[in-house]
Amino acid sequence: MLQVEQLHQYYGGSHILRGLSFEARVGEVTCLLGRNGVGKTTLLKCLMGLLPSKEGRVHWENQTITTFKPHQRVQAGIAYVPQGREIFGRLTVEENLLMGLSRFGAKQAKSVPAFIYELFPVLQEMQQRRGGDLSGGQQQQLAIGRALASQPRLLILDEPTEGIQPSVIKEIGVVIKTLAERGDMAILLVEQFYDFAAELADQYLVMSRGEIVQQGRGEAMAADGVRGLVAI
């Protein structure tokens, strides 16, 4: 599992993350909710090593990865789909997906794994189209597919529903549920869309002002009044 212990981060004089501690287990979807500006994306960047944590520890699969560089975390089986997707617009869909294989040797990195096209049939249809020519929803599917190409044990998703049409949101939800049901991956989902999170969460965490202010099991989100905590 992923274990985060007393994580702190600062921007200038601002204390952005204030002693965050939580766990995310393999086989579960852990949904992290909170309003804009509470530190959710900063937390994810710390988990990926894109920002060094000032204090605290991050453990993954029985090793401490607090000081690991981003590429070392990828090698350890962690994949990250950032807010804004950050696909390569001038590369084809297939080339974008092949970039996700960079942690493997040359023999393994020659072709896109078939399971990605099974999860996202539209990507197979558009293999030779440039990433920049896809719709926002298709680009989000491509970004998730690229992350999955590394065959992670921990998948981190930063607001995958942002700016996406409802039909694609539903498709992405089905994929996340399918991945969780396989039981070989932990999924950490940062989300503002309450209904999407409530449908998927095995565990939920609510952030406010850089702290976890409430947590519990996904089936208890309505009873626990989570919607009111994250409503804008």
C-alpha cells in the first residue's frame, strides 16, 4: 500500500501541506476531495517527486520513497495523470502510448499493450492521429492509457473529469472501476465532482487548508455529509 506520514510542504512563507497522513491500498479506489486551492495537486506532485517534501515520509510497497526522483518512482510502479493531461500534441496516439513504456527494456517497449485498446477502443481507432487533434475527452483517455502502459501498481489521477463531456466521464468511470476490480492496483483519485467520486470510492479523504479533515469508507459518503464539505 501507499503510506503517507506527516507530510509538509511550503510555498514561500505559506504552509501548503500541514502534516498529511493517510493510506491507499491495492485493490481500492481512494478518492481525495476538496475545494480549489486546498493543496490537492501539491500533494500529488510531492507523491511523484516533482516537488520535494519538506518534512514527512512516503512509503510504497515496503520501501521508503521520500527521496526518490520522479523516474525512480515510475520504476517503482507509480504512474501519474496530471491535471491538464500533458499529452504530446505533435505525436500520434500510438507514439504517445509508447512513451508510457519507457520504464521497460527495448524488447518490451516496441508495441502498445492490447489491454489499453480494450479499455479505450477509441484510441485504437485513432492510432495514427496526432494527439493535439483529439477532443478533450479523447486526450484524457490517451493520458490515462499512456500511464497504464507502464503497468503501474499505483495509479494517481488528478481531476480526470475536468472539462470532459458527460459521455466520456462515464467511460472513464467504467475504466477506473474495471481497474479496481482487477485487484492488483491502488488508485488515488483527486476529484471535485462529488457524484463521480461517490460512485467509485472505496475510501474517501476530504482536504481543507492543507489537512485531511475527514475520511471514511466510500459507502458512507452521503451519511457523512461529504457533499456539503466539498460544495463550492
